[in-house]
Amino acid sequence: QVLANVVHVTVAGAFSYWYFMRDADIPNSATTESLKRACGPFFGSICFGSLIIAVIQTLRVVVRGGANEGGNDNAAMQCLRCILSCVLKMLEDVFRYVNKYAFTRVAIYGV
């Protein structure tokens, strides 16, 4: 997860060099500079975004694992687990979507 996000920030940063500095002198090592920033000052933001996704995925595994262990659960408990699993999946998808654009903003503006 972290490595994929580092690559995403690196590519977004290299592209932003090209986009915002079209008329100016683009450094020959725009990709290298973007990678340095992704692994340097932006690495904390990348790790935090990846941690949020990892925590949600862990919760989903715990919910699914509880469904496998509780063989004689009643229908209400099974329904609750199903709803919780669905909500966690939607939450994970929302955070993945937001992270994608947040990492792009970090790569471009450094905020």
C-alpha cells in the first residue's frame, strides 16, 4: 500500500513539473526530484493515508473472521455482521478515493 502510494505521488509530482513549468526550464531529473520529495517530507502523509486504509481492512477481516467462528449465531447477529462488513467496505472505498486526490494535492502543492 505504501509503495503504491509513493509511486502515485512521484508520478503526480513529475507530471506537475511538466504541467506547471511548460514555458520555464523543466529540470532533467523531475522524476528523481519527485521521488526524493515523496520519500522525504511527504512520506509521513503517505504513511498516514495508508495506515487509515490498513486499519479499515483489518476491521473488515475481524468482522469476517467472527462470522466464520460463530457457527451457531442467530440470524440477527449474522445480519449485523453483514451490515457492518458492507459499511466498512464502503468506508474503505471512500478513503481510497479521498486518498487518491489528497496524495495528488500533496505531490503538487506540498501541503
